[in-house]
Amino acid sequence: MKFLESKIGSDSASTIALDFGAIHQFAKKPLSVGLSVLNVGQGMKFISQRDPLPLTLSLGGAYRLAGALSMAIDIRYESNDHRTDVGVGTEYAIFPAFALRAGYATQGPMISTGGSSPLNGLGGGFGLKLKNYRADYSFAPFGELGNVQRISLEVKF
């Protein structure tokens, strides 16, 4: 569950959205697959106009190649824009608690508009795991919108 808020000038809108997902690890195989549905909600309403949230369906898979090295693919479909993006990446676990990551993702028409850089779509980051805690950081250029940095924290109960 997430709370979203947006402001345009003196007007603002807010809503609540839900994300759903599942992961399956195949027994005795170094393969896992996942499926998610993101941004399920009624959208943002500015004054009298309601705009839909970017409903996204995502399917991905990861395969552990050799002990510490994994490859992954992610296919995302944004139903409102009728747009499909594909991402591929790799993770190398230097230590059991620390992994480096790099990848490339298509970004649809937003990135390909004027001033596009050949670095758009590339990304990198790292992850830390300690018992039931996890922290992830990623960095990626995002065209005319600048750079995107993401931090996520996870606690397993």
C-alpha cells in the first residue's frame, strides 16, 4: 500500500494505491520467476478531472549462472499508455551480504525525446543483506528529467 500526492501550482491531489506480487523459486533449480501488478487504485483527481494511475503489469525471471552471478529479465506493460518496456540485468554477490548490480532497460517514448543520451537506460547499484534486513540502492540516467536514485529498505518478519 502506498500514499501518492501530487501538486501542480496551487492545486493538489492524493490517493492510495496498492501493489500485488508473487515470486516462485523452482525447487532444485537456480531459477525464479515473479509477477506483479502495480499502482492499483482510483487515480488522482485535480479539481474535477480524474487521471488514472500508471497501472503496470510486470513479469520477470532470474537465473543463477555460477554461484555468485545471476542474470535477470523483466517485461513491464503499462496498460494506460499501451507501452511495453524490457529490462535485463546482472547481479554479482561479492560477499553473501553484498552484491553489485548493473543493467539496461528500455524506457519507451519518454527517454527518446530530444536530447537523449546513449547512457539512458543503463543503471547500476548495490544491495546489502543482514539477517532479516535488506537495503538496496540504484542509480540511472533518466533523459531530460535528470538522474533517478532509488533506495529501498526491507524487513522480513
